[in-house]
Amino acid sequence: MMRVARGLSRERIGIGLGLAVSFAYPAFADPVLSENAIEVKASEATRKLEPVIVVTSILPEDPARLAGSGTIIDAARLGAMNARTAKEVLRLSPGVAVVEEDALGLKLNVSVRGLNPRRSSRTLLMEDGVPIQPAPYADPSAHYYPPLDRVERIELRRGSGQIPYGPQSVGGMINFVTAPAPSNRLARLRLEGGERGLASGHLALGFGKDSFGTGLFLTRKSIDGIRTGHDTQVSEAIWRTRMSLDETQALDLKIGTYRETTGLTEGGLNQARFEADPYANPFKDDRFELERTSGALSHIWTPGADLTVSTQFYATDLFRASYRQADTSIDAMVANPATGCTGAARTNYEVFAPLCGNKMRPRNFEIRGIDTRLLWATDALGGDLQIAAGARTHVEDTDRKRYNGLTSVARENSPGTLLRDHNRIETKAHSGFLTAAWTSGAVTVTPGIRIEHVETANTSFTANFVATGLSSDTSETTWLPGAGIVWTPRESLSFFAGIHRGFAPPRPDRDLDPVAPFSRVKPETSTETEIGVRWSPSPENRLEATVFDMRLEDIIVEGALVGGRSGSFVNAGKALHQGLELSGKWTLEEVTFLGAWSYLATARFESEVDLGASGVRGNRVPYAPEQMADAALQWRPFEGLELEIGVNYLGEQFADAGNTRVASADGLLGIIPDRTLWRASLNIPLKKSDSRFFVTVDNLTDEVYISSRVDGLFAGNPRIASVGFAANF
């Protein structure tokens, strides 16, 4: 007989090699109960192990009774559009906007429902359920996500019902579910080349059997980039293995190394330079380097038919360093009469950038954690009850340094280089949650609560070139309740509603200035409400509509945005975000239409911002477009051949809290106009083999558009056309 927890349904999704991934989650519960699962078969007389594949998911394959909004982008969708970067895929989800910064989308700037997109610091990013930001509590600025070559599924949670996951639960969650260790022979190859020097290769090799499997996943990518000198190289190696210990237990081990080197600059253009050449780059000596080593060990135990216990141990070491040419001598830290760096203004930076030295920001991040979760199914009060509970201990050690160099190519050990700032942030976080999903007839109720306790020690060794020895300690405990309800009058139709408290950890100052007052930052919290409906008359046809209300309190922003000193964070009052989201898929024979539309009716400051900035109450939040849309038309004239034409629209945005409409000469202020991008993808199968050729074109019309005004004007990706080959051997 099949041994799974009583009352738990099993879902299977196909992946690239025809394997099956087993999920276990409550049949009619909110997907917050989705956990690692082990599937074991046994006959009446003897037990025989079958292939075990471990996957951590935050959404079920079938979201019919999900008490909140979510989007699943599965392997079939990823394959049809041949996306190169996560930003192209995430735009398929309603409520999600992505600010482009680099050609490979490595610097994810995700905005969910109008929240600040900068480095996705208000969106929790996960890989197989494990947070992947450098320091999810102290410094959640995103610099990494797994290459799509080994991603089998992307899941997005946008609103209510995020209680089992954290720390970021204000701006939604994105989970990349990656390829598991194989259960039979694995040999997969994907090659792609195209415009702007695009070259990409992925190789997966491995083998497996009933109780054991192991695989190696290798990726290499390079491209010239958006701007001149933006050349980028990325390489990754992942080893993954699984093992069944007995009929109730399994282990899954994943170890990886990742490296990025790029000419990426964070210095934008002024208005005149942008109009002359939007892809110009005066900062040709800017570099960014990243090295990441990670490991995760999962243990899954099913001691009884109604009980599953999963435990994950995870660790990540990440080093990143940015080397930025100084573009002004106004900053006394880089003014240098000996090199001619005097009297420079930002509009003169093409002349002064080579003279004003550079600023270096090497940072080391170490995170360690253990996360244990329990899933129990039983009968109670005349219905089915599923209980999920979990606890996590998570520690972070962040070492931050800033140097100033005398030349544009200086490094930490170059003659004349000075240590400007050095501080260390140590974070200990303990969290736990308890949720229940009770189903009776057509109604499912899902109450729950989460607790976050965060302790931070911030030590400054050097500030503004002066030895300091300052330190500050903070401790915060936050309770986060939530509840949801789903009514399913018939199998194809469900109505849902949910409410929960969101949480973003307090941000410690990046540097402690001895002459500035210490700024103690409280957690950013929110109250988020959703009401929605889903209709799915068939597996190939579905529609979903969601109305949301998000009320933010103690918004955390960089001090520099509101008149404070650089490197500090402050709480900045309240904001209100309200809107409507629609998404759907409809198939008529060989033609399929997919679409997502968002109307962010309200995204405004509800109070004046602290530290002297005035006049922002009632203004629209920066980088919060009123409307967003994505649509695609797929045509399959015969089996295997796929043609897709897609379009993505992003409405106009303000670049500052003052809602300045007139463009400033330095490029920092002004409207970011709306833009429309077309794309096309073609898959051509090869007869008598499991392989295909593909053609992909992004920004089909080669539209020139403004992506961002952060630190000046940035252009989005120009047209990139590519051809490729993918095969399973």
C-alpha cells in the first residue's frame, strides 16, 4: 500500500527528464503547510523502497484551496519562453515589477505591490525553501539567485498566509525549486549564444536508483552587458545527492559554489549623457566580484502515516566586493589635489572620474541555520485537521569594510589606500510558527501565528578613517498572527480571504559614526488583507482575481533618502498600498493565451517622513507603477513545435518621494516613463530524439527606455536575440 500521511494529498509534477517530484501537503489546506515529503511504498508482506526525491515547496501544485494569492511558474512555462533571467519570468506574475540593472538579471530588483525594489530587500528570496539573501535579517540586499538552467519551478506568494516563512513577510516571497538528485541516469545539455556576446552553457550529469541518487550541475554564462564595459561572467557548480536510510527516513545533500565577475557600475548617467548615448559608461574601471559557497542537508522522517518531520541544516559563505570610481570631489574622502580631483561636480564626471580615485566595499557574510518542521493530519470537530509547526535558529555574521583609493583601479592593498569604515554585525534570530487548517465540507479555515526574536550586535572598529571601538546591541520580539478562509462551492470555483501581519527586520546601521547620534530602527510591520476568487473549469483554463489592502508601519528607508547620513537606516512613517490583480490562462485547441494585469490604485505615504523631509504625505511611493501587464500567445501547430509572442507593460513611476516630474540635470529626479517590451520564442523539436533547437528575442523592437534613476539614469536591456540547443541523452 502507499504510505503517506492520512488526509494528505500527493501531487506530482513532471520535470525535464520525465522524473516525478512528490509533494505532501494538506489536501484542502493553505499551502503554508507544504513541506518536504518522503514517499514510501509497501506491500502487505514486505516493504520495498521506491525512488525518493526531496523538494521544499511553499505552494501546492493545485492552489484551489489556497487562502491567499500565489503564482506557480512551472517547468513547461519556463521551457516555452526560454527565459534567460529570472526578471523575465517574474514579470509573468501579477503585482510584480522588476527594475533592470544588468543584462543577466543578476541584481534582482523586485518590487511586489509597489514596495521598494532596490536589491529585492523587501521580498524574501529562497532556494528550495532556504533564504538566499546575503544576510536575510541584517542585510537582505539580493546579489544571487540560482541559474534558471537548473530551476524546475518558481513560486511566488504575494500576500496573506506567509506565516511559516520569514524573515521578510511584507513584500511577498519567491522560491526557486531546483532540480533534484536523479532517480535514474541523468545527462542533460543546454547551449545558447547570441547578440551582445551572449554565451551560455549548462551540463547536468548523474545517476540514481531506488534508494540513492547523485548529480552534478555545471553552468557558465557570459555577456557584454547593457552598457559599454558591462561584461559579465558567471559560473556555478552544484553537487546534489539523496539517500534513503530506511522505509521512513531520507537524506538530501546539496553543496554548491558560485562566482560572478562583472564590469557592473552603480553610477548612472546625467541627462545630457543619457540623451547622447544611453548605453555609455564613464566608469570603465568599476568592477563587482562575488563568491558564494553554500550547503544544505535535509532529513525527512515519517514515523507514522499521519506525521512528517523535516529538518534542514543550511550554511552560506558569501564574499562580495564593489570597486567604484569616484565621480565628484565634493566628498572630502576622495578629494585629492595631487591628482587633479578638485572642484568636480557630478555633471563633469567624465573628466573627473579617472582623477578622483575610487571607493571599495568588500563584505563577508556567513549565515548558519537549522529549521525543523512538523506536519500532522488528524480528524477533529467533524472535519479534517492539519497542523503544521516549526522552529528555526538562524545566525549571521557580517563583516563590512570601506576603503578609499588614490586611483580608479586601486585595491585594498594598493599604495595610499586607506580604510574608511569597518564594522561587524552579528545577528541571532529565533523564530517559530504554528498553523492549522480545518476543513469541513466546502469550507477551510487556516489560523496561525509566527514569532520572530532578533538580537543584533553592531560593532564599529573604524569610522571616517578614525578608530572607534563603538558598539550597540538591540533585541526585538515580534508576534505575527494571521488567518484565512476558503469556500469552494464546487471543484472548479473557490473564494478566499486572508489577513496577516507582515514583518521586515530592523536594519542595523551599516557604519556607526562617532559624531552622529545612534539611530535605533524598529521592525517594519504591515497589516495585509486579501479577498479573491479562482475559477478553473479545466486543467488548461483558469482565472484568478485578487483585491488587496496593505498598510505599512514604521517603513524602513536609507537615511540618505530623507536627509540623514549615508549608511544609516531610519523608520519613516506609514504608507497605504491597495489594488487589484488579475491573471489567467485559456486554451483553445492549439492556441493558449496567458495574461496578468495589476492596478495599483493606491501607493501613498500616510504620514510625513522623519528627519526633516516634509511635504510627502499623500505623495505616491517611488517606483510604484499604477499599472502593469504581461500577456503571451502560444501556438502549437503540432506536438513539440511552440511559438510564443509576448508583451510586457510597465506604467510610469516617480523616482523620489517628492514626486518630482521635471527631469534634473544630474539624472536623479524626474518621471520614469512607461514602456512596452515585446518578446518572441520558438521551440523546434528534433525527430526521434529528446532534444530541440530554440530561438529567443527579448525587446523585439529594440526600444530604448529608462529603467531606473537610482544614482543617475540607467537604460534597460536593448534587443538580445539568441539561438540554442537543448538535449537529454
